[in-house]
Amino acid sequence: MGCVVNGPGESRHADIGISLPGSGEHPVAPVYEDGEKTVTLRGDDIAAQFLARVENYIQNRFTDN
């Protein structure tokens, strides 16, 4: 969704959003689902972790289980 400054506010208005670290910052990225912070992703595989969360979110919210 955005940077560490604007990302949290922008993410609160999305179904699912992430606030990414800037260049040279620690690989830490809070994730927001339905306006609430749900987890903070850490490490060099943030993109893969977030993709898994997005796929899970879509499965749970938009499909008939």
C-alpha cells in the first residue's frame, strides 16, 4: 500500500494492505486486514509471506468454503 509513513493509514482503508520498509531499512512490514493490523512480516521473503496471506484472505472472504 505504501511506505512506512503513509502505508499504515492507507492500509486501514483496504481489504488487505501492507506497509513496506524503505531502502536500507530493516525487512519488517506490518499487514492490515479489514482495517486492523493482523501481523508483522519479517525477513527477506516478505513478498512471498504477503502473497500467501493474500491468497488465504481471498479464499476465506470471497469463496464458498
